[in-house]
Amino acid sequence: MDENRGGGTESGLGSDWAELTRECLTNILSRLSLEDRWTGPMLVCRSWLQTSKDPSLNSVFDLETRFDSAPAESNRWWTPEFERRIDAMLRSVVDWSDGSLTEIRVRHCSDVSLSFAAERCPNLQVLSIKSCPNVTDESIAKIASGCPKLRELDVSYCYEVSHESLALVGKNCLDLKILKRNLMNWLDPSQHTGIVPQEFLNAYPQDGDSEAAAIGKLMPHLLHLELRFSKLSAKGLALISEGCLNLEYLDLFGCVNVTSRDIANASSSLKNLKDIKKPNFYIPRSVFHTERYGHWRLYDERFQTDVFRI
């Protein structure tokens, strides 16, 4: 009997939830992760769906944590169907953000959704689009012109992105501080077999020095640079060290075309450098002809051999 005096029955609590103000519901939904919102509240009713589209809830689109939490990379991620789903999600968030989107972290999107974002996200500051086989110079050029506030760019494993669009990013995005341009392990591609399409692996970028030249010439304010498994040479590394004097972090893991001496010479001009990841690779005889480097003992000087062997 006491329970009914104030209308505080269980059914009454349910009706109260349905009558929450938009401001209150927005505050509640802001405490949920992106995944939780998409799989829960958006499916409850029309009013909750509309609230989930509030621009304040769509200033960040981060699926990277979801990809990272997967036990292993899936070959399903590389299918056209999966790419279309990611594109649809990204386009929706861009549309709902009403220009307030500042951060995109996703994989396996395409030029379709990225071009859409470039046209509608002038305040974008962070763009991470790893493993996107159908992202090309076309959409990155649009990002460069449409998103001048960009300060972090990750185009790792995007093999259709070249030095040309990287140069455009450098020219237009003057606040760029972080660039990640990591490539897959071309020395031992067996780890990707059965997951990553062979035609993608065959498209491995060969112009490491051209990319290095664009970075060194047009990205002078970089603090953090990752170039894992790039095919840049001593020439490219020198161009980076001459142009990016503020670098604090440099990752050259797997860059087997540069020697320990090359790295020492380049890093000597980087007075702010706090951490550098060296190639740390032992190269078997089958990969390079011995006459290219002389006697096999030279590898002790060329490469760090104390981490692992392939």
C-alpha cells in the first residue's frame, strides 16, 4: 500500500524513463561508449534514436578500440560488404555531427565516406584510417583542403595513398604534429596470408624516399613520426632529419635499407629526439644478394640482430 502512495510503482518508473527531457537523456547517453549507444539506446524508440543523433554525442567517431580488442584480425574485415558497413556508419556520424566532428579513428573505410567527411568536417583534428585498401590520393587530397586543423594523421597500411597526397597534407595542415605511415612486414608476409588479400600485399609502396622527401620538406612541425617497414634509404632519412628538427619520437622498425651509421648521422641533428625505434631486423641471405653489401659480417653493422630473426 505504501508503495502506491506517491505513484512510485515499477510501472511508474518505466513511464518516467520514457518522459525524460532531451537534455537529461543526452547527458545519460554521453556516458556510454559509441558501441553501447549503437547497440542499445538507438534501438529503444524513436525519441531515443533522435537524441542519439545529437551533434554533442557525435564529435568523436572511434572504432579503433573495437578493432584492437578483437583477438585477431579477420579476413571478413577485408570484404566489400564490411567496407560498406563501415562507410555507412562513418557517413551517418559525419551527418549527425553537423560539422562538430573532431576525431575519426576507423579501419576499412573507403574514398566514399572519407570524401564525405572531408566536405563536412572542417574542425577535424585527428584522422586514423589504418588498413583501408580503397582510400586513395583522391580523398586524402580532399582531407588536406577541407580539414586544415588536422594535427594527427594515421594512414598506415593504406597502399593507395602516395607521396603526392602526403605533400598536400603538409602544405595545407600546418598544425600537423603526428604522422603514422607504417607498412606491413614485407620481409615475412606469411603472417598476413589467408587474411589480407594477395593483391593488396602486392601493391606494397616502393617510393619510401619520395614520401620521406614530402615529409621532410612540408611537415616541419612534426613531433611524432612512424615509418615501420618503409623502404626509405639513407637519403630519405637524411631529408627527414633536415626538415623535421622538432621530432621527439621516430619509429624506423623494419626499415632495413638504413644502417646503424645512417641512423646515427640523421639523429645527430635531432636535438629534441627522446625515443627512436631502430630496424632491429636480421636479414637472411635469401632476401638480399650478398654482393650488394659485401661480406656477410657487414650485417652486424647494418642491422640490429638482437630482437628476433625471420
